[in-house]
Amino acid sequence: MGHRRAQELLSGLALTAFRLNGQFLGVAEQLARPVGLTAAWWQVLGAVLREPLPVAEIARVMGVTRQSVQRIADLLVDRGLAEYLPNPAHRRAKLLRPTDAGHAAVARIDPAHAAFAERLVDHLGEERLARILDDLRTLSQALDELAPDAGEGR
């Protein structure tokens, strides 16, 4: 494959990923807004539903800056949707955990989230969506391997 074609593929992948990001954020806003959350608040709360995490780890998982997650985490704490806990592994990097109100807010999104997921599965098919997800994970892993610093320090 020539250099030009490789560049076209990379550019096409990047532009499509940027468009997908915007589309997913739009869907997330539509799902979160009726329960009083933003897409970003939902994303941060969702990152800590299973276990409390430090802000830096949430940022790494989300692929965004620590500072942007810190601002959202502070807002969630101010609104009573999350709380900071001591971190036995690192005294200064507290853990973020949803409060009961935070869990309840995310749970209120679930019916609309499930309905949209079903519509997408009906539209594209479960097997095809599973293949797309696998391909996106493979692409993400390749980018991590080829440009290990690209996802950090933004």
C-alpha cells in the first residue's frame, strides 16, 4: 500500500472517530438531560459505579485530561451526586464514589438507554455491532501500541 493510501485511511479513521464521538455525546446528552445530568457527568459517574477510582484513573479510562475530570468530579460532589474517600494507596489522590443520589440518577437513565440500545441493535444487528466493537477495541489497542503517549497528558 502506498503512503498516500495509508494517509487517507488514517485520516478517514480519525475523522470518523471524531464524528462518532460527537454523535455519542449527542445521544448521551439526550439520555442524561431528562434526569438532570450532562453527558460528562454521566460518564464520570459511570466510571465509578463499580468501584471508587482516583480522578487520574477516571481520566485515563475516558481518554481526557485529569483537569477536566477534576472539575466534573468537584461539581458532582458539590451537588451531592458523588463523594471523595481517602485513598489508602495514595494520600493526596482521593477516590471518587457516587452517592446514593448519584446511583439513583444514573439508574433513571437506564430505561431510555436500554431502549436506544435496542433500536441500534434492531438497526444493525447484534453480531454486526459486536464485530464493530471488537474492531474499534483492536484499533484503540493498536494506537496505544504505536503511539503510547498519544492518549495521555492532553
